Amino acid sequence: MRLSICTGSHKHSLVGWKNIEAKTFQEIESAIKNYSYAAFGEMKNGYKKAENIISMSNVAMFDVDNDPDTDHLRMSDAVQMLNKCITFVIVTSRSHQKQKDGKPAVDRFRIIVPLNNSLSVNKESYRIEMSMLAEKLGLLNYVDPKALSDVARFYYKSPTDAEFISNNTKKAFNVDEIISAAKNEIVELERLKQKARDEIINRIIPGVIGEFNTSEFHKIIDIDSMNQIPLNEIYETYTSNRLIQEGSYLMGKGITEGTSGKRRSFTILDDGDGWIWHDFKSGESGNVLTFMRHAVGLNAFQAAQELEKKFNINILIDNPLYYSASLQKALDTAINDKTLIAGMKNITGANFIKIEKNGIRIADKEFSFDELEFNKGQMIDRLRSNREEQELSNNLIRN
């Protein structure tokens, strides 16, 4: 199998790369214990960066660090899991069973699998192919997810006394179906991404918030303000999962029913008017409001209250319909300004209400008659009519 090694002296292995062919496991062991190594193949300009890589070698490399916040895979379990079906190499890294950046001593190792064909050099295609391959091998929950999308990923050489384990089935792993499936998924991803954009131009989903934006509630939800809150921050806050930049998209694990939670099928986009999301696995799309319903289990009003506290912004705004309905109800029995104010205080619970020339002041809020969809002349006529009815009723009682 082929792989690239770095013969240069640069600290971060930026230059001096060459692609070699290893014909025996001994040659592979010698290469990865003496040089930094990588799965990419031909590279222009001799400088290691993704844009310079022209092709990949016929190997896949996986990094298992067993960090505290990830599922752990012991090396012995990896050997047992892979031994049954594929040719592979496992080699321990220089931080194997050592404390690393304050993290405990655990198994840390790399897995190298020879392939019958090279994977794609395109970053999006490579990510999908590597994710599919890792899933096929049962490794997806354990390997470093960043390495799955990094065509320029390299690994520092392992110590000369590093543990080296190999299994030879005389066959490279056949990735033809994976490469074909990845091509189809790329086409489907682009179709679904465009569909997601098209479907969510009207970001308020019918029926989701209607029950809250009525005259029954003194507050309503400012959906536009809610959708300006960065959904990437909301996602990481409420799911405890990280989003990873993959090409032009932020990708994370799915949140909707039907997603496995293993592969990153969830993407977040800023469409210029607000944040939207799409889950490629389930085909569902939404905005900040629907994310809070799916991922956190909150209804619209609860979501607005939660996000107001978390991000210290105003999403719930005063509802003119509520105060207009309160005014209408108080006018059913009021005969003058004093009784009208008393009736509105009783309905709204406000301690201070004042009828002004062009509107009504309620506590620290001021609503114009236009906002309340009411005419002051109508209010005066209604009060006069109520007084006349009351006088007529009183006369009838006296007579």
C-alpha cells in the first residue's frame, strides 16, 4: 500500500513530503516509527495544505484518542473487532497510556486500513466516504471526527518501542460501493440543502405559534428576533454536541426522530434573514423556534422565555391585541373614564392606567389607539351609550 511520509525537518511537517510504496508490514512499521505520515498522495508545490493535495493514497487512517467526552475503545477491543474481516495495522501513538493535556492515561492509537481504491480528494466527498467507512468498520463512535474531513491530516511518528499490531487477509478493503454511495449522497445533499433554503423562506411555520399570538396573552413572540439568535450557539448549548465546519456548512449530529446520532446529518445555515436548519437523515427543516421544539422539547412560549434568559435579549413583546381585547371588555360596562380604567385594571392586573389624547398608558407601556385597532371617538360613543342605558334602566326600576 501507498502512504506519504515527511522527510523534512520542519517542526509541523509542512514540507519534505514524499509518497512511498510499502510492500511489507515491516516497511510500514519502519516508516511510521521514523517519519510523520499521512494518507494523502500526490501534492503540488511540496507544501502541506488541503488546497495543494491532488490525490489520496490507497489507505484510510483513523485516530483513536479516547478523550474524556467520547466513547472509549480499548486497543484490544479494536483488534478483536477488526481481526475478523479486514487487513489492518494498529500502532500506538507517543501519548499512549500517558497523561495528555490534563487528560488521564488511556489507550491512544492509530488504525491504518489498506483500500482497493483511493478516496476522493474533495473535502466534502472525503468526509462522507471516511464517515461511511468508519461506520462500516464499527469505528465511527470512537475515532476523531475532525480527521474524517481533513484530507491534509498527518500523524507524528510513533516511538520506536510503540506497539505495532497487524492483520493480513491478503485483501485490501473494497470501497467501491462506499465511493459510489458518497457520490450519490453529495448530489442528494446539494438537492436537500437547496430544498431547505426554499422551504424555509417563510420562517414562521403555520400552526406552531398561532395559539400563543392571540388576544389571550399579554405577550407575543417576536419570531424575527428569535431567529437572529445564532443557532450554532443554541445547538451546542442544548445538545452538548459540537458543530464542525465542513466545506461551507456547519455540521452536527441530528436532532430529529429517525436520526442515528452517529453521523453528522444536521446542518445550520444563515440565510441572511435568520437561522435555519436541515436534517438530511430525516429530511426535516426548521428555524430557531422549531429547533427548540425538536431538540429541547419546549413549546413556542417556553422557548421564548428560555432564550430570553439564556441570551439576555427581548423576544416576548407586548401584545396590542391583548390590551385591545381588555379595552373592549371593560367598555362592556364602563360609563366613564374612571370606571373604564377600573375595569381594565381588574382585567390586566396593572396598577397604573391612564387614558391619554392619542392612546392609553398601561404601567410603563403606551399604546396608540391605532395599535389597539380602536378609535377614541368610538370609545366616547360607547361610554355615552352605556350611561344612557344605565339611566334608562334606573328609570325603569324607579317607575
